[in-house]
Amino acid sequence: MAFCDLRPVRASDDKTGATYIIGDVFAVYNLGSPFPVVYSWDMVKTVAITRKDMTFSFVGAKKNYCITNKMFNSVDDLLRAIALIECRQKTYGFDYQHEKRLLPMKSLYHECYSMKDTYVGEGVLDEAETAAALIVLLDFKLVKFLWLVAILVTLVVFGVLNYAIGMTRENILYFILISIASGGILALIVYIATHAFARARVKSFSDSDIASKENITFVVSREGFAVCESCVYQNRDLVAWAEADYFVESDKMFIIFKGKLPLAYIPKKAFPKKHIGGVGDIISLSLEQK
Amino acid sequence: MSVEIKSDTIDVKGQKITLVSVRGGEEGIGTFTMGANARDGGMASLTKILYVGAEPVVSMICPNGGNKRSDKLMSLCQGFHGYDRKIYDALAVSFTRLNQGDSLTAGLRGIFSLLPDGVYTVYTSDYYPTDGNGAFFWGGYNTMHEVRGTAEVNNAYASGNVFKPCFLIPTQSLDYYSARGFNNALETVGSRLIQGIAYHVSGFHSALLKGHHGSVACVRANVPYKCAVIEKISDPYTERYAPVQSVKNESEDGTAEEQVEEQHIEPQIIEHEGITGFRSPSVKIPIELFPKDMLNIIISSLHEYKPQHFDVITAKLEAVRKKAVTNSVLPLDVLENSEQMPDTGMVESAYAISGLSDEELNCLLAGDVEYNGRVIVSPNFYASIVTACNYLQFTDLKRFVDFSIAIMDNPELSATHEYVAQRVMSQEKNAKLYTFFKSVVESGDMKYEKIINYANTFVERYAKKDRR
């Protein structure tokens, strides 16, 4: 199991006086109760994590346990708790509901002790850079579509003008100009809208993942890659290349995809300049580039 | 930070259990998970290491992603050389103190300070100094192989039983065996209170920290190999039970007579929110019986974790032992006696079933798996024979021999002949088996075709022993 050395995390509810410990087991120390109620992970039915709290429901439990983010001593503790839950979810297969994630889930990682040709970088995932990288990708995908839209709109507008007004030798030049301008404007609107959508998407991912504001460790190795909060990362956990399908390279980052969704963003600036070539080589040897 | 060691004795259903908690332990002896490596069976298997000091002792490959029901592949790494004087001295002092009559908690205090944080139970138990598969344990792990009985969850565990681990893994390589050490041990084993100190590793297997030469001497001198055993308590368990139903029956004279019959109804989880308690192989302790501070340690620490000197240990893993094949030779009679000792199959079967009556054995011989409407061992006939043989071999050798001969003599049970013949091969000195196998060899009957080779070997060996 990956992240197996993460120490148990403690959270305290000041209102009820209850203390929760998330580790090898889930324990609840209720105020006034001489012994804790302890659940093993195979008793977990569901864990739901939202932006504000996490809720645990257990088989045979009288109530669900809700731990708000404020109950943790620090953001690091909260991130460690999420990592512990995701790793256990992989082992025990309970239902896990969560917000959108900017970083790969911890359940995708496995511990690996022979990491050859490993490049390690660190930094914060910049929202603007991530959005820009996605936009480059969108531009690549949109270019044919935008041409098609422009030509179609041009033809349709030309047709409509001809049907409504009727084409004469005097107005044909205006018709052509108006049609081309309409096609161009509509294509521009589509272009701006998709860019806005891409930015909003990255922002929504970023807002919903607490980790996006934290310092991130980036690892690229022959065995796999890692994009993980530095406070959680343990130097030996990797996502195997087999978990990803292809990658896209922009001038500022590598974006690794699984299906149509981005799995990990690896900014080039996280690595020393002399290593970027090596990082690119490993990624391109491991995945197909699109 | 100094090591904080606390001990306590609790009563669980009339059984006194000694608990020792360690906080701030020096992480000198323990196990840790290394993760996956393509070289060691791909990403689907995990590698675990047992270490003593900065030296890797045993490498364990846990197949199927570390599935607890899978037996592990084990091999000895460099082994403990005793270079770390602190550990070496702690082991020697503890061994001496235990043999001077100190209590387990007092005698093993030096070793407890070397363990990772957690709660441990300590007790004494007789061990079979074998690998659980008929080979003497010292030198039995030179090459990587699957060791039966090392699964963390086995038949005994699965049925919720507690069991005492009884097989050994060495922490020193066989290079350290010396005839002088053996002779010294031979003189003292008769007067020792404790013959060895063992640390539980996995399933039925414990690592022998101290007492390697003593184990050889004990087998030679036919002295029980009594060890002080340290087990970590960390596995959560949920108690299940089969409710006992009270049935009122009318007796012959017409008076109402209450009879309690055990009925095997589908097990139910008892009314206890969360888990019932924590366990190790040999003890199950409900949460309510733990001292509070010890319970806190179990909950707020990890089952196993990497020690601070993890990188030093792993760097040594690549090194090959200087003498992968040792010139040291254990006494032949010790090796032969080891083959006669109970193996994992026998011990597992002994924990898996509570008993077998003669009527039940007769049913099995007749090819039935049920007696009086109840499954005797298993609905699978072959599994029933295997378990019954193992159980009898462990508990009652005479019945085992009789049962085995009856099976091998029955041509309708030919599917089980080969397995049974294999099992009885260890009973080389048994005259009844010799007579049977001799008749098999002489008769040349086709019904014995599956066991004829075994019969020949048995007769030859018996004749050789007889001549000696």
C-alpha cells in the first residue's frame, strides 16, 4: 500500500468534545465515555469529502461522523487524512465520494522501491499556467472546428442575405464581406467561450482541491510519476505509467491524460532547467504524445 | 527521546495476559514494507523486510498485492552479525536474565526498548525448530521459496481462533553455526528455563533472536524448545458467535428436561458498535480490557513503519551474503528429527477442527463427508481426508497410522492414496506401516499402483535403519 508510513491524524471537535483519530483504524473518543468507539476500515460503508468536511458512515453504526476541516490542527493534517482515506479505499473498496481533483487520487499510487532515473521537482501548481496549458490544448483541438464553424456560418449568412434581399452586381461584394465577417465573429465568440470555459474549469478544479494551494512534489521516473502534496509525499510512491493514456506538452508544462480527463499537470519550472530534457524523455518513452 | 516501557497484566476470560507498551522505541528490531519492485515479482507483490539493527535479516515477498491470505516467499538476507553491540548485548543480557528466573517483562526489558512503538504481549511457548515444512529452520531459508504457514490470515485465523505460532525463522545465517557452540549448548540446555527468544513475524512463524545453537542442542537432546515470545497486538477483530439455543425436551419419565444444544446458526455480529478489540495470533483482547494508555498507543501508532535507518538497511539488500552456501553442517540426527516434527498442515488442521470421533473417521473411510447430518470436516472429500490426516498426525499418532493404512488399503479412495502415502513417509520407524508397505511391495496388486514407489522407499529406509 502506498503512503503506508503516514502517521495517524487527530481531529478535535471543540463543540462536542469528541476526538477523532484516522489511522490504521478510525477511532472516536466521545466526551465522558471511558473507551473509544473503534472501527476498522472494512467496516466503512461510505466516506464523502466536500470542500468543508468529511463524513464517515460505518456498517452497524448508530450515526455518521462528520469531521469539518476546521477540526484538524493544520491543512497538512487534513491532506494527510485525505491521503489515508484514499489509500484505504483502494484496499477495502468502500464507497468514496469526493469533489473534483487537480492532483491524482492517492488510490492510484503504489509504493515502489527501485526508482531508476528519477527526477524530483517541487513547487506550487500555478492556476494561470495550468489554464494556459489547457487552452493551448483546446486551441489544438478547436482549430478545425473553428474553421468549419466560420465557413458554415459564412455560407449560411450568404444564403440568408441572398434569399432575403436578393443578390445583385452592386451588393455582392457587401454580401461576401458581411458573410465572412459573421463567420469570423461567431468563430471568435466560440473561441472566447471555450477559453472562458477552460479557465473556469481549471479554477473550479483548483477551488475544489485544497491541495492546489499547497506545495507540490513532482516526480518523474521510469516506474511512474507522482504529483503529490509535499507534506504527504514519502519519496517512494508513484502512479504507474499504465494508469495514464497519453500526454500533451505545452511550452510550460506536461499534461498527462487518462481518457479525456487530465490526470496530472507537471510544470516544467518545477525542475531544474538541465533536467527538463530528461523529464520529457522519460514521459515520451512511457506515454504516447498527442 | 527516551524509551517509555510500561507493562501490565490483564485477565481475559480467566487467562492472564501480559501486555507491554513501547513508546519512543529505538526501532532496532522489526519489520517494514518496502513496496513493489519489478524484479521481485512485479508491481502486484509487496516486499517486506525483517531487520535487526541496521542489517536486513529476512526478505519476504508478499504476493497478490500483499494479500493477507497468501503465503510469503522468504529468503535470508545478510542476517544479524552482532556488529551492533547494543543489540547483541541486549539479547545476551535478556537471555541470561530469563534463565536466572527473571519475569518475562523484566528479563526482556532491554529487547522491548529496541522495538518500534506499539503494544506487545509476551509469553512462553514450545516451538518446533523447523520451517514448518519438515526442514530444520537454521539454513532452511537460504533460497527464496514459498513458506507454507506464513500467511497472516489462515484457516485458524479465519475461524476466529487464537493460535500460538510454533515455527522459526533464523536471524543468523548458518555460517555462524559451530560444533563448539553446539557442544556448549548441549551441556546447558537441560538446565535452562528458556531456550530462546522469538519475535513473531507472520502467521505461524517467528524470528529467533537468540538461542540458535540451543535449538540444535534441544533437538539432539530431545528437550522441548521453550521460547519467550514477543507478539505485537495491532489487528482489529470483530467478535462473531453462533448463538446457543436452549431446547426443552421431554425425557422418558415425562418430566421436562432442559437441554442445551449447540446449534450452528449463521454467525452474527454481536451488539457492539465498532470493532470488539485488538488481537495478535495468540491473544484477543476486547477494547474495554485494555489499559487506557496502551489502547491509545495502539490507535495512534502504525502496525509497522519504516525505521529511521531505512535507507541504510535497504542499501545492504543488494549485497549478496559472502558465503551463500555455508560449509557448516548440522548433525544428521538433528535434521532427521526435524522431519518427524509436526508441520504447518498438521498444526493448521489441529486448530481448524476440534476433534474427530472413530465413527466420523469410519464415515470418511466409507466415502461420506457427513455424519448424523453434519459435515465432519469439509463438504469436499479430498479436503476432509487431508485435514483429518493432518489432525490425527498432530494429536494421535496411533490413530493416524491406522487411518492412513485403512485409506491406502481402500481402492475406492485412490484419489487420496498419494497424499496419505506422502504424509506417512515421515514415520520411518513405525513397524505397522513397515508391515503394510512390505505387503504392498510383495503383493504387486494394481490397487496400490499410486503408492508403490512410496512403499519401496519406505521399506528400504526402514531396513537401513534396522541394520543400523
